[in-house]
Amino acid sequence: MNKADTDRNIKKNQHVLLCVAIMGIIFVVLASVIIILSIRMTTVLSEEMRENISLMRKENEDLQRRTEELIREKEGLNWTIGVILEYDSFPVHIHCPNTVCRPCMDGWIQFQSKCYLFCKSPFSSKWRTWQGSRDFCRQKQAELVVIESPEEQEFISNHTEYYYDEYHGFWIGLSNKNQMNTWMWVDGSHVTLSYWTADRGYRTSCVLSIPKADPLANWKKVSCSMVNLFICETTALIKPD
């Protein structure tokens, strides 16, 4: 092999090496670009996934909240239907004037799920015996009040006012006018909470809530024929939140 051939081979090899080097550089650049694009794509996809997950979570929370609202609305409607069905003839014009229903009728006060009518009059002609008071409440599709909790007892005490003298008060739905001569509420339940005064009262008795007395000791046993003011109670038409 002469010198000219040798030089040609060297140049040829140099060209090959240069091509290989260029190809290597191109490969490295392409690989880097691919890696960068992959990382970028992964980042973008991760952000989109996080956004989608966040959006789905919010939509799920909104759906749960709406479901709970619908359940409450359904329970409220069932409650109202149940109250209406207790009436032989539901007085729509009284409970729902102008087509808008209210929890309680005019003059009644709502506490929790009940409505209360505190019959107050300075005229003794409006006072009634225990049975007369109960009959009046029944005409209103109500009953003499049944006190079921300390909170209700406090509510009752806060809404009764002194009148005439310290012996008069407000009839509640408690008496021992039954065959067993035991203290029972008008709904047939027995007394589980009691707030008696120190006075033992009559043998056959009905019970007054005495205004201005200690709220934890203001039940007084008196003759059922005594005339007094009274408290009626009925279920609220609209279930409280």
C-alpha cells in the first residue's frame, strides 16, 4: 500500500469517526430531549390528574351535600305529612295562610319540635278546670303540655307569668286521675322527671306549674276542679333543623 492509499484510508477513517461522533452527539441530544419531554409530559399529566382528582373530589362533596339536603327535605316532608294526618280535617287556612305553611299557628310559640299555647287572661271567666283546659286544647288538635326534659321545663317556666295570687298557676297535662291512682301524663306515659313543690297537695290531684317559683320545684298538686290558666302543646307542622 502506497502513501496515497494510506492517506485516503486515514481520511476515510476520520470521516467515519466524525460521523460516529456526530451521530453520538445527535443521539445524546435526542435522548436528552426525549427525557426532558417525558418529564414535562409526566409533570403536565400529574398536574392534570391532580386537578381532575380535586375537581372530582369537589363534585363528590357537592353531591353528598345535595344528597343530605334531599334526605332532610324528605324527612321534613314525611314529618309534615305525619302531622297533617293526625287531623280529621286539616285547617289549611290557619296553618298555611297565603299558601305558605308555618311551624306553629298564630299565638303559639315554637320550642324544638313542639308548639305551645300559653292561655293567658286576666278575666276569670277564661280560666278553666283541669278537664276543661284539656277539652279546650283538644279542640285545637292539641293536648295539655307533657314535659319531657329539663330544657322543656325551663322553657315552660320562662313563659308563665304570675296572676291573681300565689296559689294560681298553669295547668299541665299531669294528674293521678286514673284507676291505679298513679301520676301519669295525658299521653299515658309515667313521670320520669319531676319538679314538685314541697306542698303535698290533694290526694286526687292535677298539677299546676306555678309562676315565679323555682323552675326546678314549681309543680303544685291542687284540686282538679280549681279554675286556672293552662298550657296546650302540639307537634310543629314543619320539622326544625
